Amino acid sequence: MSALLPPPAKHWWKQPLDRVEGTWIVIALTWCLIMFFMMPYWHVYGKQNLSNEAYRTTPEVYTKKTQEMVDKYTVRKETAQEIPVVHPPAGSDVYLIARLWQWWPILELEAGKTYRLHIMSMDWLHGFSLQPENINIEVHPGYEHLLKVTPTNAGTYSIICNEFCGINHHTMASKLYVTSPK
Ligand code: CUA
């Protein structure tokens, strides 16, 4: 029978189900249910999901806090854009700005110490993606995102934007330095 022709019997769905077809329906349905229940399961037991908090704020308020940290703890400048590299005290609140098309400043953290990392977008949606750790946060404008981070290994990590944010989205990349404990 071809799908191009109308079904010969009017009540075609009353025909008995082929065994193979039935088996596939059962397999597909079972898999759907497994995938469905994996979502809540993974949220609780999966280790890659960060529970983050978000608070409403404005770019002005947030910029002020970031600027204060930068003024106090800048250790050097990097790249052609002279982006400050900031080494704040271990365990403190650290601030990162996402904007077209830059992460500002560059943070330098110490391994084994816990920080409160704040991230906010100054304009529109960006995506914070820390590689190769694969930590991903959607950074919405109007909200200060807050997450607790404890870098475990010293090294240089990459921060890339993984939400398309315009013509220079691909250049919106930065670094995160993690230094060995002294
Ligand atoms: Cu910011 Cu893409």
C-alpha cells in the first residue's frame, strides 16, 4: 500500500497493530519516559548543574560595585583593550560584567578558595561559558547572577559567550586565571 493512495478501508485505524510496530511504540514511549524523568533526577543528582541565585539590579549599581573591586585589586592589564586583571582577596565577592562584546575585568582566583561570583549583563542576553569545565550560565540583563565557586585546579580557563549577541559575538571571549595556593 502506498501513502499516495487513500486508505482502502474507511476505518483504517481499526486494523490490528503489527507486532513490530507495537514493539517500536513501546520502545519509543519507554525511552521518552526515561528521558522525561531524567530531567528532575539530573537536576538533583547531576553534578554539573550549579544552583545559582539572581537578584534584580541596575547596570549603574552593578558597575559601581565592579569598579570598586577593580580599583582596589587590579594587579596588571592585559590585551590590546587594557583589560584589568583583578586578584581579589580569597573568599570575597567577585564581579564580572558581560557587555557588547567583552567580559570585564579578568578575574584571578586562588585554587581551593570559595568565592561568591556575581555576573551581570549591561545590555542584553549573553551566555557565560567556562571552558573546559563546561559551566554554563545564561546572563540576563537586569539581574545580578550569583554563584558560589571553588576553583579546584590552578590554570588558565576560557570564558566564552555562548548566546548569540550580535555581529561580534564570536570575539566575546576572555580568561579566568586560577593560581596555586600559596
Ligand atoms: Cu555575548 Cu554572544
